[in-house]
Amino acid sequence: MTKSIVFWKRCIMVGIVLLITIPTAGVILLAMENSRLRHEIETKPPMGDDAVTIGTNSYDAASIVRKHPLLSYQLLYPELSANFVGFNDDLVDPKTVFLTFDDGPSTSTPLILDALKEHDVKATFFVNGKTGLFAASWLKRIAKEGHGIGLHSYTHQYSLIYASVENFIEDLNKNYLYVKNIADVNPTLLRFPGGSINTYNLRLYQSLCAEVLRRGFIYCDWNVSAGDTLKGETVDSIVENVLNGVKLCWGPAFVLMHDNGNVDIVQALPKIIEKLRAEGYSFAALNNTVRPPMFVYPEPEG
Ligand SMILES: [Zn+2]
């Protein structure tokens, strides 16, 4: 009997001790964990607007940049850049037509400039690196008469410029210096040869587009094509293509034409300008406050 009382007394004592020590130990452990977490939060950089959430994890954008240094082509020609401050959609009337001429300067340049001057129209020339006898004087005249000048690659050789992003940037830098040194303007616009997405740059176009935008350049595709490089084109087909294309645009029209020695475009120009003016359209040169058409990335296959 006595033994049994002693046994139960001990059991109660042990129970009381456990009831006190277990919660106490738990509180001490929680306090330690709390202190450790506090220290971790205090020593982490603040996660403000730069916080990036990927899946369920949050990262500080600056630390991502530190962990992923610049790509080799991003280090090339740091001076190859433009100052982009934003688009101003309020300044562009929806019935504006932006005439653009690729591939010059050429023997057509002075004729195109004469036609534009006669009709008091400003346009934009996306130029290559031409070294012919009169190329520099034509390029200077484009700038002097108030037209826009954009880059269109120095060589226009698809196999070369679209072989790698490095090649493209190297060629673009030559094109940039060519325009800057001869026309005395800092180009801010470019048009990719073949457009921003074409069969030659399918492997690279995302990196190419991202890299030129990262450097502050705005690339401009088109929403109307004059078809002046198509086989069998005529003055009439050029006029018809442009007029029909412009009328289909919901907003401003960006017309692709070429300054490549073909005189049909020169003869078509007055007709295009006069007919569109009669229908209430106006013309302007491009600059980097105008939001241009950019081809939409294709849906991934599969
Ligand atoms: Zn071209």
C-alpha cells in the first residue's frame, strides 16, 4: 500500500516537472529562432520596388544583376547608344503618314529629295554605309533638308549581320559612326534589314531586339509596303499598294519604300502625296517619340 502511494507520488512529481520544463524549453527554442530570423531580416537588402517574384520566391533585382554579369555583346561599344525618353502618342495624329526609304543613299536620293521638297513633305531614310562618290553629299542633304535618318546596318549582308548578336552590333556601330560623322546627327532609330523578325534572324531576333532597345534605340518595322522591290512592280502598282495600305491602317501609317536607284518610286511619290493629301492625310518625319510598329513575336511551335 505504502509502496503504491510512493510510486504515484513520484509519478505526479515527474508529471509536474515535465509540465514546467517542456513549455519552458519550447519558449526558449522559439525565442532563439525568433532572434535568428530577426537577424536574417536585418542583414538582408531591402526588398522594395526592385523585388522580383519568380514562382513562389522573391528576389532582389540588384542581386540578380550582380549574379548575372553583362553578356559579351553588351560590353561592345558602350558609346553605341541613344537617349530614349518615351513615346508621346498625343503628338501623332492618326491620319499621319510616315514615308520611309530603306537602303540609301543611292542615285535615287537626290530625285526623292527633290520630289519631297517640291511637295513640302518630310520623310525618313534608313541608310546603309555607302562609300560611292556622291553618297556622303546625298546623306548630308537628307539631314540638311530636315528628314529623319535612321540606321539600317552598314553592310546589309544578312549572312554576316545575323550570324551573331556580336556581328550585328559591330556592323551597327559602323553604321552609327558613318551617319554621325557624315551627317552630324546622333541616330536614335533603326530598321532591321528584312524587318525585326525575318527568316535570317529567327534564332536571334529576341536577343537583337532586346539589345538595341537596351541601348536606347527604337526599331521601326512597317504596316504598309509599297512593294517597290517586287518583281513586275510598276509606278501604278506602287501607288496602289501605298494608297490601299494606308487606308487599311487604324492609326498612323508607316510606309516601307526603297531608295535603291529604282526611279519608279520617284515617279510614284508625287501621285501618292497628292492623293493622300486630298483625303486629309499629313506627312511627317519619324523621331523616337513616335511609337512605331514592331512585328509581333510568333507563337512558339508545339
Ligand atoms: Zn534594306
